[in-house]
Amino acid sequence: MRILVLGAAGMVGRRLIDRLLAEKTIAGETIGAIDAFDVVEPQIAAPEGVEIHSSAGDIADAATVKALVAKRPDMIFHLAAIVSGEAEADFDKGYRINQEGMSHLLEAIRAEGENYRPRLVFTSSIAVFGAPFEEKITDTFLAAPLTSYGTQKAICELLLNDYSRKGFVDGVGIRLPTIVVRPGKPNKAASSFFSGIIREPLAGEEAILPVADDVRHWVASPASAVGFLMHAATMDTDVLGARRCLTMPGLSVTIAEMIEALREVAGDAVANRIRREPDAVIEKIVAGWPRDFDAGRAESVGFSADKSFSDIIRAHIADEAARG
Amino acid sequence: MRILVLGAAGMVGRRLIDRLLAEKTIAGETIGAIDAFDVVEPQIAAPEGVEIHSSAGDIADAATVKALVAKRPDMIFHLAAIVSGEAEADFDKGYRINQEGMSHLLEAIRAEGENYRPRLVFTSSIAVFGAPFEEKITDTFLAAPLTSYGTQKAICELLLNDYSRKGFVDGVGIRLPTIVVRPGKPNKAASSFFSGIIREPLAGEEAILPVADDVRHWVASPASAVGFLMHAATMDTDVLGARRCLTMPGLSVTIAEMIEALREVAGDAVANRIRREPDAVIEKIVAGWPRDFDAGRAESVGFSADKSFSDIIRAHIADEAARG
């Protein structure tokens, strides 16, 4: 089994590769090689028995993508993307990486011909949905994004469905909730503060909260995200019919509930490190985001998520301890 | 007022130009010039006072589209497309014309810079919807196309929304019902027979009906299609917010009701010229198409359609008489 991971240096990509290397098999087969690709070369320690081929490049370059696909990976995870804030600020770059990158990938797979039909797991986003919403967004609600990032993800979903319907690829698209708690530094995503208000206080630092306490959001842990990817890679896709893209299950929590869980898990001193500093730009972006979902379709085909926000915080603390 | 019509040689394009030339003004301004473009050069008699510039070319060629937009038309009607049957048979051609053509158009408009923001009316299709459906498809139902044509139209809608949201263009997308009765010859669209079973019997010829009598479909007349375009070109777009694409109103009729209307308007002898010859391929395609809509949003912003199928047939007979 050969596996290609696009976006392998990112937070979710690194965790996915850790999980693949820990499991050593997937879908009942031994993992023989992993091609790890990103815009910067992924740093992965090669364990015994698994070839790791790390490389760096631009997925907006068709020849680069073609060379990766020419190795005929059995499974492809496409996690590479420009995040929402950057795609909104740099219109051309967002379309180039987020949309053309996917087109190149699908075309490269199709060009390999009839005997090649890999499983392709694509990470989409709840940013494909835009206000006004249903109270709980169902699986038949329209994609009406309010950002270029969401537009690009929605276009990729349509392409994934069509290329799968035509038999060129065996695609599954998973719309990830906002991933909380992301480790490391804040990034350019407008959603970055959802992790920041947990991560920074736990690390003894002050965190800025740019939106109101009653803002509700849809979140899942990094471990859940990896679980979604693993299930999407191995599930029976016949049950999906022509609709290959699914809203993943998650937790619908308010900022107040997140802070209350932080207080419960880590105490008042930690929770009090959150400083309220409203930011009209971020408030406006977040107001256009979905807050709650009925992810019944994904649950019915075996996807499952975190049970409580306290659990998410505890998992983050355990991860940080493991990283030293 | 300068107007660009892409797809000006097609049935709807020709009728639109006839209407523009008859009205002489649009949105309160005199029409000074019409640029009429298609894959074959449109043949239009230039009336006094209006410049007609007809040309032929390939909208999948970016430079061709750029040259058309460089004339800075105040309004653009983008009707050019490969029809559903052909887009399904020729995957590359469908994406090239239907998706890349739209991308070239939007990019050419954006490249003109901040002082240029034309009204762009784009003809989408109810083919953006795919089974399973709601009984009546509402304005918040997901686009889940079951053809490459529908996928391409859905991608164009997302792009039109995003470019409009960013202020690069002032777009309105209208999802046309199946247009019945199309004059002339059958085309490669899988929906061609919906016109054929009315048009051919009225012309004294036999028509093949490839699907069952209880098949229900969503239709509008050519005159209604032109009315939708005119309203989309002149309406206040502020009321649309970020959702610039609308399902147009239409009539939900069964084949049996269509034939009954034909019998009522033209008599038994005409209606009996329809021969039933089921075609499994067409039946399968049509089974994936929507049958009925609640087009409340379009109606609320002033779009209106035909009142009965008998009226549609009578309008077709009058049109044919006028054409001699």
C-alpha cells in the first residue's frame, strides 16, 4: 500500500502520518510507502519497514502534481490549502492553490487511465456554508459560501463528486469543523482565536478574544480530524451514491461554554488569562459562519466525534505533555 | 449603453437580441451597440441607430474573451454553453467551454480594474440539482448535480457569487427551466424530446417519446426565458445579498398533461403523431432531473413565468406563423 499525503507538513497532515505509521496497516494492508508532500518539505522520521519520500513543491504546478500521481498511490489524502484569511486577502493565490491544485490532482489521476482509480480523501470545510442558515444545518442545505476559501472548497467538492461519478477516482470529501485545540502558533485563519483562547492560557500566556461570549461555533479535536480521515480512507463508498462530500460530526459550543470548560479543567487563574478585545473584522467574518449542524448522514456511515469540550481540552493537555 | 451577448447565435440569444432591438432601450438608457458573439458568427440585421458587431470564436480562449470585454460593455449576457448531452459525452470539452469560458470572462472583467463593474447575467440550469430531491425543491436545497453539465453550471454559480461579493462584477445567475417549445431541429440535449413531442406533431411529423407519460418536468417558454434575462439585467441586485443565483419560476407538468394540452389546442390527429419508444439511457438521465420547484425567491424579486402549458403551445404556434 502506497499513500500520498498532500499537505503533510500541516498540523492535521503530521498527525495523520503519525497515526498511519503507528498502525502500520490500513484497510487490512501493510503500508509500504508514504509520499509526504507540502510547500515546505515535511520532516518525518522513517520507521523500519516503511519508505518515506518527503518532497516540497507547489500544487498549483500541474507537472509537480502529475509526478506525484505517477507513482500510483493507492490512497491520496489531499489536505493542502491556503487558509481562509489568506485566501480572502490574496484572491489569486487562493484560487491557484485551493482550486487549481485540486483540478491538477483530479486531472493527473484521470490521465493515468482506466486501471487506476485511487481512494482520494479531500478535506473540505464548513466554510462552504454561509448565512442565513437553518438553526441546525442539515445534509441537504445549500452551499452558499461567504468567503473565497469557502467558494474554492465548494468547487472542489463539486469536482470530486463529478470525477467520482465518472469513475475517474473514488473520492470522499469531509467537511471539517474548526479544529480546536490547534497546537503551536496562531495562523492566518480567521478562526485561529478559537484555539488561542484555550492554548495560550494553558501555556501561561494571555489570549485575545475578538468576538462576543455568546458566539456559537462547530468544533472538533485534532484527534477526531485524524479519525475522520482514517474512516474516509477505508469506508465503503457505495453507500454515498453521487454525493461524496459529508459534513463531519462535531460539537456545537459557545465561547462561554468553552471558557467554562477551561475553568473546570484548568482553574480560574488559567481561564482569567483571556482578554476581551472585540475586532469588528473578525466579528463580521465569524457572524457569517455556521454554528450548528445535524451531521446525520456522516454519523449514519460511521463517522464519530468528540463527546465534550472538556475532553477536547484534556486531550490537548495530554498531547502537549507528550510533546514535552 | 453597450451590450455583449455571448451565445448570440443560439435560440435564446437570438430572441434576446430581437427583444433588445425592438425595445431600443434598457434600464432607461438607449442601446447604442450590441456585440454578438458565438462559436459561429451570429447573423443579425442591424437596425438604424444601433451598431451590431458580430464575431465568432472560442470562449475557452482567454485572449478572445479579453478582447470582447476590453470594449467595456455595460451589460453582459453569458448564454454560451455546451449542452448536457454533449458535456456528458465529451468531458474535456464540457469543462473547457462551460467552466473555463466563465472563468475567462470573470477574470477579463476583473482585470479591467476598479472602475468597471458591469451587470453580468449568466444562464445557469436546474441541472445543478440532482436526485434524491425534496418534493418541491426550495431555494435553500443543495446543488448536487448528476451530470458534468450540471456540475459546470454549479461551479459557475459559485464563481459568479464570489466575484460579485468581492465587487469585481454585478452578477445575476438564473437557473432556467427546460425551454419548451424550442423551434428548429432537435439538439444534443437529453431534454430535446420535451420540445420535439410538441414541435414535430404540429409540423405534421412523427415525434418519438423516449420516457413514460407520468414523467414530470419543469418548463418555461422561450418568451419567458427572454423575460427572465431582461429582468435579471435591470433588477436591483442589492436585494440578492451574496446569493446571486436564483431558480426561475416555471410550470411543473407531466408528459400526459403536455400531450393533453396539445390535444386541446391542436386536436387528436396532431397529438396522435407522438410515438412511444422508451430509451433506457434517456429515461435514466431524466429520472435524475428535478420535477417541481418552489421558486419563491425569484418570484419575490419580480420574475414571472407562463400560466399554462396550453399558452406555451399557442405562443409557439404564433411564433412559427410569424416566421412563415
